[in-house]
Amino acid sequence: MEVYVGPPQADADVVLQREQVLAALRTAGVAVTKAQEVPASASLRARWILSFEGSEVSLQFQETGDGLVFSTIEQSMFDASDLPDRVCHALESLGWEVDQENVG
């Protein structure tokens, strides 16, 4: 399952910084166990990928020089964790929105 979270359509310039995301996740009680960077290529933006304690859920951000511009939460359909909801709430507390049309 994938859930897309990003800036509101009315204000697509709401760019987040890594420190903001990590602080919001800590506040939500979500423990990040691994952060991985994937450099940009000719066809893809740089990515920042977070993994979480005790879960197969991952949070992947697209990143530009200005900061984080879009995210995808990935969860196995066999994982019944509430972690994606908690991650969504953390990102929403920073002004981003879940793309309700593309949850699936």
C-alpha cells in the first residue's frame, strides 16, 4: 500500500526540512531507525528514505536543493501497524496533506 503526502495544492511551495520531519516524528512517538540518502540522477530527484523501529513501513521523500517536496509512505499489505496513520498525522502537523485520490 502506498500513501502520498505533500504540500497542499493551494500552497505547493510548503517545503519541509529534514530536521522538521524528524522533530514531528519524535513528537508523534515514531522512532526512526535508519535514514538513507539516494542521490539525484538525470531522471530522478534526490530521495531521503526513513525506516522505523519494529516495522516494514518506509517513508520516502523527494528532495530538491530547497528541501523535501513530496513523500510516499509504503506499507506491506500484511503489516497491520498504525504507523502510517501516525506518520501522516506528523506530516499533516507540518502543513502537508494526504492525497486522498491516490491512497492505495
